[in-house]
Amino acid sequence: MADKTLACKDCEKEFVFTEGEQAFYKEKGFENEPQRCPACRQAKKQQRNNNNRGFRR
């Protein structure tokens, strides 16, 4: 395996999908490569967390 350069589907910036990240994805059984850069993944996660706060019991 080697590092791969991917393009983020949200911001369209390029980011590196490292060998270590690829090994982690494979170990977890993930079949698809990430579609978002780390910054956009974090923003998406934060958005999900903010949307779910009103629905917790």
C-alpha cells in the first residue's frame, strides 16, 4: 500500500489517505475510501452532533 491523494466531495480540496489510514479502514472492514477531507469530516460530525442534541432523552 502507498499513500493516496483523494479529492474531497464537499470542498474539492485534495487530501492524503495515508497507508496507516488505509490499514485502519481495512481492519475495520470499510470497503470505501473516505470521500471527505479530515476538516470536512469533522464539520459533518459536528453538524450531526448539533442536530441530534434536541432529540436526546
